[in-house]
Amino acid sequence: MRWLRGLRRQETTPTRLISVAVLTAVALAITFILPPVANSQLAGGAAITIVILGLSWLIGWSGQISLGNSGFMAVGAYAAGIWAHHHATTPLIFTFALATVVGGLSGLVVAIPSTRLRGPYLAGMTLAFSAAITPLAQNFSSVTGGEGGIFFNTLTTPGWFQHLFSGVDATINANAQWTADLAVMTAGVTFFIMANLFHSRTGRAMRLVRDNDVAAELMGVNLSRTRTFAFVVAASFAGLGGALFSLINATVRPETFPLTLSITLLTLMVLGGIGTLSGAVIGGIVYSFSTNLVSHINSLTGVNPASNLGANMQGIIFGVLLILTMLFAPRGIAGLGIKAVNLRHSRAVLASDENVN
Amino acid sequence: MSSFLTSSFMSNIFGGLAQGVIYSLVALSLVIIWQSTHVLNFAQGAMAMFATYVGMTQIDRGLSYWWCVILSVVVGMAFGGITERVLIRPLYGKPEINPIVVMVGFLGVIEAVTTAIWTSTSRNIAAPFSQIYFKAGGKLVLLSPFIIFQIILAVVIMMLVAALFRFTRLGLQLRASALAPEVARLLGVRVNRMLTIGWMLSAGVGSIAAVILASGSFGLFPTNMDGVFVAGFIAAAVGGLDSPVGAIAGGLIIGLTEQFVLAYWSPSVAPLGGMIVLVAVLMIRPHGIFTRSVSRRV
């Protein structure tokens, strides 16, 4: 597992690049094996991973609680959707860049009043933001398409990729897989950026601001600028993730970004592990296959999926998981993994000590 | 006089006050919990909604409206007490994000369970008051017997809570354990019990808000308290999370603001009005209007 070393804290950017490239290549290879339905799910999970990376950075590393990231997602998605609606021929990479920038700007707007706030005030403030953003979108329906949203379908599968497929459903399969591959590659790029950001000078300053803001200030860290930067980064990641998410759904509409999406994001982040890179990926994977997971649990417990209880099973399971993780394993799955490695390490040390004696 | 009462300005004042008292109650319930346990209860609205479902659906079984109201409050209080015991007590002394996350998760569970039991269809709870507006000189005044009942009930509840805190032995113990838990414990106050009672009290107040909301034209459905919770939180933050008086004033401010935004701009941007007030207030006083400024310990 030498190539995974690049994800460790002390490693340099080139090693990190290799590690991320290998991981992305593995994920791309997997899309060739998965059926089209699973590929579509994977694409959604990759988009969510990008959002969780930003959220994990904001909550885990800068210590600022946000329940507004579904709002930032909506801003990015609408920016991309509205642009693509008027300029259909724009290359996708430019649309995504636009979503990232506009998402980041919305983060700046929210951050200016919010970085003065702590804990619950901040959580409530960001919650109010995400509650206000979708009604706002509905209000300007001439631009945003109101309840029905805008069609956002500028994704075209290139010819050479089409040719890899044959058979009856060649086009559908190719499209599903191209979407997944594109999403995975975008997630890979953002993962690499975030990995560097986590371990950069700013990232270290951010942790100091979180743990001891007075000490940080004495060291010459500008508190409000650092906190604002954290918000802007998280919001631009959310904006990009939201745009990608809407592209996968082929529409941008208010109901994609309900208040409960913020809860889902929080659950996935806590479940994966707050403030860890691997946790964001774990969260994304859990999201991808949560519908399968829920239907599996439904069939295990004999609940009729068409019944009222079956339809709400996902909400119940996610909520219970969030509560249990926070009560019993607050560092999430990634935290448990780290703990297991440390435990094995300390056992090995103990064993070698006994040999000496 | 009658032309004054029927003017659109007064209609908006009445509408804003009617909505504002609901926000005030939610804000007050948040402040009670915040004062006693320093937890912002994100599931407050959902807990109250659940209690209202349990209580008010007994109307279908032939129970009278008033017994259902009392049942809702009792169920709400029990629910609040159990929640504090089971979910919040293990988290005292943990980072402040932990209880926030747990209560956000609880919110999701309650709404999903409620939808699973009662479906998401809105149902009407018939209050024993007419919802038809009064008329003055042939024109409508935006006041109905129900709205008057709603305002009076809210004011009575607020006065009861104030009286409890100010004039009773229990209120004194509650205030003591919120202000100085260690000293209160030394003086023989059962602080842990006070925390549970604080949560019960808060959940009871929240249930009243949910009952009023469900009895009006809004109806009862699993997410009906979401928007009200956000507005109630904004109200509490505007007034200052430490100040019950601030919570009530904040609720009225937000209710009136939303009503005027709704009337003069568009209903769908009403939540934005509350948020702008919040931003404006917090820019000037980060801990709300009515709170004493606190010095932060280094």
C-alpha cells in the first residue's frame, strides 16, 4: 500500500498527486464493471463527495458549523443551469468554473455576517440562509423556471467513448458511464486540491483558529480573514458539487435542494468522519448506494417498500445513524479506522517490549 | 376608526402579530433550553409537531378540542424530558457541535416517523373558534375570533412562564441551576432534575405553538413547524438567546417584518425578510439585542 502514503499528512504534493491519480483510476476502472444504474448512482455520490469535502473542511478544520451547504449547492447549480440555458455551446469546464466562483461568492456574502458568530448562532444563521434560498429561486421564476426548474443537459458523450460500447442499449450505457467518469474525475481533482489545502500553511492556521483563536491571533493569523476563507472554499466546493449534481439530474429545480439535504450532508460527513479526506469519500459512497442499502434493510425487516413506513425508511435510518455515530463514535468510520491502526501499532509496540524483557 | 381598522396597514399589523406570537412562543422555548443546558434544540419544532399529532388526532376518537390541547402539551413535556435524559445528558461537556448534530439527526427521525405513521397529507384541526374575519363598516378587519384566541393564549402562556420563573420556588431553583450549577448543587438544588424540568417546560411551550399553528388555516403536517422553527430561532437570536423578554420581542419583530415583506413584495421572499433583520442585528450586536454583552474568557 505504498502508493496510499501520499494521503498522509507529511507527504509532499507530487506523492499526493500520484496517490489521488491512482485512486481516481481505480474508481474509473470500477465504472467499467458496474451496471448503468449503479454508474448513475456513483455519479451522484461523486458530486456529493465534493460537497462533503468542503463541509468537512469548514466544520472539521475551521470549527464553524454550517447547515447552509445545500443553499450553496443551489446557488452553484442555478448559476450553471442559467448560464447553460442561454449559452448552450459553452464548454462544460467553463460552466463548472462559473458555478464554483458564484458558489464561492455566495459563501462570501454569508460569511461576512456569519464569521462573527459562534456555534449555535452560526448554525441557525446558515440554516436560515438555506431555508431562504429556494423560495428566492421560486420567486424569480422567469429566470429560474420556478417550481419546474430549468433543463440542464449540456453533457454530451464524446464519439470515441461511444465507440467503446455496442449492443442494444449502447447509447444509454455509454451516457451513464460517461457521466459517472466525468463526476469521478471532477471529484478526484477537488480531492487533490482539498488534500493540499488541508496540509497547507492556511490549513494549519485554520486548525489553530479552531482550537485556540487567541493563540492564533498572537501568531499573526488574521481570524476573520481565515474564517471567511474557510466559508468561501466550502461554498465554492458546494457550488461545484451542486452544479454537477444537477447536471446528472439534467434539471436544476428547487426540490433538489430541500432543507433536509443539509441534514443528509451533515449525516454523511459525520458518518464518514469529521475533518477527514477519506471520510468525505466514505460519505459519498454511502450516499451512492443508500437506496440499495435501504431497500436491503426493508427486505431484511420485511417492511413493504411501497408502504408509508418503507417510503420513510431512509429518513429514519439516516437520522438514527447520525445520532448513534455522534453518541458512540463521534469521529466516524474514518476515525474508527485510524483507531484500529493505532491500536494494532500500540499492540505491536507492547509485544516487542515484552520480547525485550 | 373603522376605516383605520380596515386599512391595509392595520391588517398587516394584525397578521404580523398573530404570526409573531407563534414565533415568540417557539423562541421562548428555545431560550428556556438554551439557558438551562446551553443546547440549541434543532428538533424543537419537530418535537412539538409530533406531540401535536399524538394529542390532536385524538379528536378523531371523539375527545374534545380542549382535552386534546392538554394531551398535546402533556405528551410534549414527557417527550422533552425523555429527550434530555436519553440524548442530551451523555453530551454535556462535549464540543458544542455534538448536541447540534444529534438534534439535527433527531429532527430527521421525528419527521420521517411522523410521515410514516400519519402520512404527509395536511389535516385540519377544527378549533372551537370561527376563522371568519370581523367586519367594520362593511369592510374586513383582518382579525377573527380564532386570531384573538391565538394571541390571548400565547400571552397567557408567556405570563405563566414568567410567573413560574419569578414567583415560585421551582422557578428560583431553575434560575439558580442555569446561572451557577455548582453553587446551586451545594445549596441542595437537584441540578440534573432541573435540567430535565427545563426541557419539559420548553417542550410544553413549543407544543402550544404547534397546536395554535395546526388549528389555524395552516393545518397539521409533518414539516409544518420547519419554517416556524427557523423564524423562531431567528427571533431568539435577534433578541439574544439568553433573554426570554428578547425572545418574545424578537418573535413579534420577525412576525411583523415577514408580514410586511409578504404584503409589499412577495409571499415567497417572506423568510428572506427575517434573515435580513437577523443579519442587520447580528452585525451590530453579535449576541442579540436584549442580552448583556459578555466578556469572553481567554
